[in-house]
Amino acid sequence: MCRKVAKSTRTSGGLAMSTVKLLLADDERIIRDGIRSHMDWERLGIELVGAAENGKEALDMLKSGPVDILLTDIHMPYMDGIQLCREARKLHPNIKIVVLSGYEEFEFAKQALEFAAMKYMLKPFTSRELEAVVLQAKQEVNGYRRAESTLQLTMKRLQESLPLLRENVLTRLVEGRMGEREARQRLESLEIGLSGDRFAVWIVEPEADPAPPAGAPPGGSGAGELHLLMLRDEIEAYMRNRKRALVFGGLNAGVVCIVEADGDDGSGRECGIEGGGAGAGDSLFDLADRLKAHVLDTLHLSVSIGLGGVKDGLEGVAESYREAAEALEYRFLIGDASVIPVDYINFTSEPGLTAVPDKHIERLTTAVRLGNKAGIRGELDAVFAAVRAHPGTPIGDIKLYMKEFLALSLRQLLQSGVRLKEMYGKEFDPYSAVDHYRTMDDMQRGIRTLFAELADFVRDKRGNKTRSVIRRAVEFIDAHYKIEDLSINRLSEELQMNTSYFSRLFKQETGCTFTEYLARTRVEKAKRLLRETTMRVSEITFEVGLKDPFYFSTLFKKVTGQNPTEYRERAE
């Protein structure tokens, strides 16, 4: 089933791998033997604890001891893979499950995915493909162990009263609900070290909603809270020997730093928004920029930081906090992973946007009707360039401007006969998406995709466009099946079509997926070579666009029911 790959003593990151336990379940002996003997388990840091020939035997092994990864087939005697997945999840809630299956078992595999199978592998597959999946599962197992350990320490800290009181006091401070005297008294009583006279507030916020750490409990807010706690601890450790600061959980989804700023005006203007020039090494801006890089390096987490201005006394902390929050909003214009001082907003403030120019709407809708994607891109680039030319415009005004632009453009398309609901359904609402784009670049990509899809739709409605496209696709596959890396993405690009839209059209017209059609084409070409030439199987493998003879033989048997040698003998 698997071709053995060269051994290595290091992983891709150069780090030694901790051993995890893997159980294999498959009723085909050739599969079990192939996976067992052709994978270098020791190098991968994985212990193969068993290779069961049916679901019942696998369940007994699961009951006998810990198992971290289950590699299972769907159809097996006594107990199938679906039921085995259910029982495995009951016995080992955090087990990682990889389902092996064939083309005809896809519906069964979808059921397995409902039981949190992390991966569905379609037979046949190579040992390299299996190794990649197994290493991913191992990474998640180790991630869960680390997360569990971190979570235990974090939960212990949360159970202590002092940190909770500390968070409460600091939250009230940035909200402006305490005067100078009360703030000093409460900080002193809680042994919070903040004795300076001038302060600046930073808000550090992760980009998007971070994925939960590997192994974190699914659902709920626990995973996000754990991420923020880890971020807070990392920031606290980083600042400890650099600048006196208080670090605590934010009011929304970020981490707040109250930084003592004696001797620093906190301005980022003199060192530039991009990170500072000569002489800026000791500025708060430069320190924040280095903190951002440190978090990315240690936690693999991209963050943006809003910097409030330096204020006198603890009473000024609330004002600096409001400035930091306002600065962070301008990430929409500047982009993700930015350090944004409030001075940047004041520096760029200018009159806002005017009405959307009619010429852009007219040119855009014409490009959509003609299916001219280059024209669509050009007009949208011009519209967004006009928005970026007014960086002082409030974010809310920018979003209203883009909603107006969408409304006018879509109305004109409707008036010209483009049936939007026929493509997107009755619930079509592109306006709500505008409020949820995180950055200007995200918005530009999203709106460009919308109009490009509309252009595809309009073109497809003309005559026999769909059949023409699929005919060209089939002709391309027949002419280029020898290309090893031929993929649906490459074919979609060749046809200048959206990949997901093309995939649906191809399945609709041919009755099979692109991958299935390419596999059948290669097998048919191989059958002719087996009948009409004396080429070796390895030569035919390369001739039809594959490079692994073992994979080719497995694929050939999957499609024809015979291996290449058997087919040639019978053809003779």
C-alpha cells in the first residue's frame, strides 16, 4: 500500500519528536503489512502498538491501553470503521482519528468525519502522504499535552483570588472609574508595582479569531481564553526586563499593557509607521514593534498593537486607553500585524470621502456583463485607491461608502437583466459582509471575488457556455495528462474560472470529479501502452504523468480490478 521513503533522524523543524502510540485497523493484510513495514515508525517518533484485522480486535486493543492515533479503514468484519470511531472516542476522547477509504466509500467517510476524524485519506496513497498525515496527528497529540499542562497551570492561577482582584482594579482604572488617589491605594494594597508619574496604554490584539491550540476542547470560549492567557504571559515575560508595565486581559479580545513612560513621549511619528529609523531604538514605538515580532516568533501568533499617548498620572490612563483602542481601529486601513500609535491618526486626519463616482459604477457593471475580469479588477483598484487617498476618514464612513458603492453597482446590474438571486439565492446580502471585513485588503478581495463570480455567471448564461468550458477542460486533460502536477487549480487558472465554481460545473457535466476523470484518463492511456508496446510498468508510470510505480499499480487495480501485469497477460 505504501512505498518506503528515505530515513531521516530529524523532522522538518529539526526537532526530536516525542513518541506517541498509533493503532492500525484494516481487514486487508496487504494494507496492514505495507503500512507496518514501509513506514519508518522509529524515525517518526511513533510506536505502532498494533495492527488489527477487524473492528472488534481493534476495540479490544483500544481497551487494553492508551492510544493517541487511530488509523482505520471503513469496511471491516465484526465491527466497521464508523462504529469503531464511536467507541474509540468514548474510550479516548482526545484520540486523533485518520480514516482510510476508497472512492465508493465517501458517504461512509463523511459519517466518520462527524465523529471528529481529523483526516480522510482516499486510497490509494503514497507513504509520503501517509507520513504527512501521521505527523500532523502527532503534532496535535503533543499540542494537546502541552495545552493541557498549560491549562492546568492557568486554571490554578485563575482560582486564586489575588489575580482576579488585580484584573478588576486594572479594568476599572482603564475605564476611568477610579481617581488618582484611589488608584494608588488599591494598587499598593494588591502589591502592584506601578510607581511612575507618566503612563501609556497599549492594546495587543491577535489577528482574526485564533485557532484553538492543538488538543484544546472544541466549542465554547475556552480555546480563545487560553490563547489570550498565553499571550498575556508571554508579553509579561518579555516586558519584565525592558520596561515596567502592568499586563492584563482586555475588555474585549485583546491584552492591555499599562507602560511606565517617564522620559518618553510615546510618539511613533519620529520613527515612522513602518518601525523606526536611526535613534528610535529606545522609543515606546520601537519596543512595541519588537514585542510584535517576539510574539510571532514564540507563539506563532500575529498581533496588532494600538498605542495610546503618554499621559500624566494614573488619571490619564483611561484617556490613553481610549486612544489605543481608536488607533487599533485603523488596522482596517493599515493592514494586519501593525503597530499603530495614536499620533498616526492625528497626523493623517483630513476631509473624508465624497460620493462614489458614477464612471466607476458604469465601467464596473459593463466589465461584469462582458465577463472582463481585468476590467473588474481595474475599476475596483481605482475605487479602493480613492478610499486609501483619504486615510483620515473614520472607519464607519468607509464602510458606509462601500455599501453605497455595492448598492449602486448591483442595482445597475439588476436593471440590465443580471439575476443575482438566481446565483446566490433569496438570502443574498453582500452588505452585511462589509461590516465584518477585518482590513481594507480583505474587503477589496471579497468584493473583487463577488463581481468576478457574477461575471462568470453572466458568461455561463450565454448559450452553451458551460458545455463549451467543460469540453475545453476535457480536451486539456486529454492533451496534458502527462503533466505530473496537473491539478484542478491549474486547469481553473488555464480556463480563467473560479476553482470551486468550475469544480461544480465539471461534476455536473461529466458525472465525476476532476480527480476521478484524470485518474481514469491515465489508466486508459496506460492500458493502450500495455496492449500495444513492450514498455516496462515503471516506464509507463512516467509516461502517464505519475512517478511512483507502486502508486500507479495500486491505482490501476483500483480502476480495472487487475494489476498492470495481469492486464497485459490477459490482453495478449
